[in-house]
Amino acid sequence: MLEIEPDESADYLREEIAKDKAYRLLRLPLSDAQVKALQAKGIPGVSFEPSTARVYPRGLLASHVLGRVGAQGSGTAGVELGLDMQLRGREALSPAYFAAGKKLLVDGVPDPGVARGDTVVLTIDSQIQAMVEEEINTLVRQWNPVGTSILVLDPRNGEILALANRPTYDPNHPVQSAHQTQNLAVQAAYEPGSTLKAVTVAAALELGAVRENETFYCEKGRWKYTPRNTIHDAHAAEWLTVTEILAASSNICTTKIADRLGKQTLSKWVKKFHFGERPGVQRPARPRACWPRRRSGRTSRWPTSRSARAWLRRRCR
């Protein structure tokens, strides 16, 4: 048997065969070719039962979303794991005895309507997903990153239209490394980075702290914010409107807007945008986001972005 299925554990086979049972079902999902090879050996007492297997026709496409099932039919990753109970259904066979290695139904027949699991419909758009898979492959070829993710959301409701990660895997085949199955887009914590600029501006506009057509002086790309901290912009400018501040991703002007709000107000608005919460994605192993706690009695100005990122990393560990 190990010649046919070399990846199986020899200890497992010995333990199963040594059991004092008239009927033993081995965990050996075999292909048609493997069945023929084993039948040709003519091993006494060995018979075969047909079984079903999950097949993923699109291979790598959205593999981190779909996940995969193991040899025993249980989900091991992705939606297959997160919604395993709903997809599996429940056992609906009538009581049975075993004779000569065959199942004999005693009372009635299986009810497929009871055994069938639920239907799960995803928000993934297969065409957008295919384009994302091509783009992420191009990115990997160009930069050879350790890991990378691409997410496409519907801006109207936040639904996930596409999600891809690298490294990846084909759920139809055994996984060589657990790192392949890690959904970095969902399971990893990221520094918010410049996304907080949009939150800052949104809060300021909503509260009337700034006007949409108001202009801010951008200090020509370099601003000594405190005696010890200097803020820089990637693109030096003099005067920008609020809209232009977002378009240019100005660190200097966003900080000036944040100063108008104050730490407590900005912190409240960051929480309104659900930073610091687990993502509402029905996927296992979703990490809780890390967000710095406000220290009472502190009146110092904002920390530099570098020190803030380092502090966040320490908090996340």
C-alpha cells in the first residue's frame, strides 16, 4: 500500500491493520490508476468503495478565499474551514451493519435533502478576480516580494470583489508549506499608513474644522513640527486645497488638519471607521487590529510617523 501511496504513514497503516475489527476503513483516497495498481496485487481482504472528492475547476483562482478540504472531507482553510459545518450538512444514513466489507442499509435509504449542506454565495466577481491574479503575478515577477496581497472592494457597500495573495496554492493538490495558505489580506496586521489621511480629512469636514475649498500652506515640503521632529512631503508644494492635500498625500497639511481636531476627537473618528476591530470577513484566524491607547495627561504634539509605526509594531507583538 505504501508503494501506491508513499505519503501515507506506515505507523498508521500498521495500527489500523492490527486492530481486531472485521471491517476497517483506511484513510486512503486513491485515484483510478492507484486502485487498478492495488487490485493487480491481489491482496486478500482488500476491497474498494467509491467516494466523492472536492474539485476546484479554476485551480489557483481565489484559492485563499475558497480554501480547501483535507482527505477526510473537512475544511482546512478559507471558506471551506470557516463555514465547514454549513457546507458539510449532516449524516443522513439509516442505521447499517457491515458484512464482507460492504454497508447494508437496515431501515430506509439516505435522504439527500437532509444530508446536503447549505449553498454559500460569495461576493467575489470571477472576472475581476482573474484580472487581479494576473496583476499580482506581474508584481511578483517584477519585485519578488516575500508576500503580497491585492484587495478589490465595492466602494458602495464594502463587499470584497477580488482577493489574491502570493505565495499561493492550488487546492486540488497537497500544500507544500503552511505559508502558502496564509491569507495575508485577512490574517496579517498592517500599519494604516496614508489611509488615515482620508479619515482625518473626513472627520475635519464633517465637524466643520475645515472647509472643502480652504487652502493650507505646505511649507515647501519640509516642516519643523517640533524642535526634535521634522515632517517631510514627497512632493514639495506651497498652497494646497483640502482636495489637493488628499491627492498629493501631504503629510504636512494632514498634520495641520489633525491639529485642529485634537487627539481625542481624531481617536473617536478613527474608531468610527472601525480601526482596531476584527474585520467582518467570515474567515478563520482574523487578527484583532492594534491601535495605541490614549495616555491620560499627555499634552505633547503628535509623534512622528516613524516613531508611531515602531510603537504600533511593539503593541502588536
